[in-house]
Amino acid sequence: MTASWVSTEPGQLQSNLTDPDSALMRRSDAHEYRQAFNAQAVVCADGSQLILATDVVATPADAPNFAATILGMEHGIGLPKTVLADTGFASAEAVAALEARHIEPLVAIGRTQPHRAYDFRPPPAPKTPRRIAEPWRLAMQARLETADAKARYAHRKQTVEPVFGIIKAALGFTRFHLRSLAKVTSEWTLIALAYNCRRLHRLRLAT
């Protein structure tokens, strides 16, 4: 349902004749390529864990649609005050666009992913640490080092990751059943609505 990048090497570009809107993607170097769409969700981090907005793109990159998805909430639930996002959404243009609308983005700045102890696969070859030089990245990195930002950013993983887990495990939705970007977008919206109905029911029982 989500991916990290697609090969663009000459001679490796592919087009799916069944669904040309989709793209060949993989989550990381350790995963296989799949014909896929990139489904995204904006989740409330204030306790409800409700999906506030959705988007589907036919590219493995998250950053290009980041600001547009958030700003699109203006005519719905309204614009948030703060947005928490992982390193895949890091973009100077997106950060500037959100800050121009008085939205505080807290976006992780890329760093080498340590090998997980529970991963049975051989560890990948060590990568050279990325040198951060762009002023906006340095400013974001410094912001995320403050105690307040750290505390708020910690909510991202425990907020949005469980939502995708529930959609896959509890709702049983692990693949799209329709074709074309327009139909897949509608399908993802329906899945988000189904999740929200389930979540609202559980929140009502808890009150």
C-alpha cells in the first residue's frame, strides 16, 4: 500500500498494461518491487487516531504531495497547527508552504537506519552518513532536538503506524481491488471511512 522508491535506471523503466496509472515500487532495498500505488493518510495525533485526510499518488515519493494534502484540509476539518511527518516527507518547498500558512511542520531529517536486532536478514552494507548542509534541514534538525519538539514528535509513530496496522490486520485490507488512480483513490477513501466508523464506535464505548 505504501512504497519508498522506484528504479529509474535506463532500460529498467516499466509500464503496466493492465493499470498504466500504477508504478513499480518497493519499500526499501530489502524489499521486492511491486506494481503499486502510494496510499497516504493524515491521522489525528491528539488521541482520537481518526483519519482526517487521505491521498493516493502514483509515485513512490511522499514529499511532492505533502503540503497539498495538508492544505487541502482547509475546506474540510480545517488546517492543523502542527504536522508530524517522517523523513520521506522532508521537502524545502513543502515546509515553506506549510509555514506560510502558519502551520508548524515537524519533519524528521534523514539519517542512516540502524539494523534492527530482530531482522533475520543479513545487515546491509554500511552507508556513509549523509552530510546535512541545507539551511532548512539544519534548522529543522535543531528544532527537533528541543525537548518540546521531541515529546510532540514521539506521538507520530504511535499515532499513524497503528492505523495502517489496523487497516491491514483488523480490516483485512492489504491490496487495492480496483484499477486507475481515480478508482483507487475512491477505494482508499472508503477504507478510511470504514476505519473511522470502527474507531468512532470504539471511542464511544470508551466514554
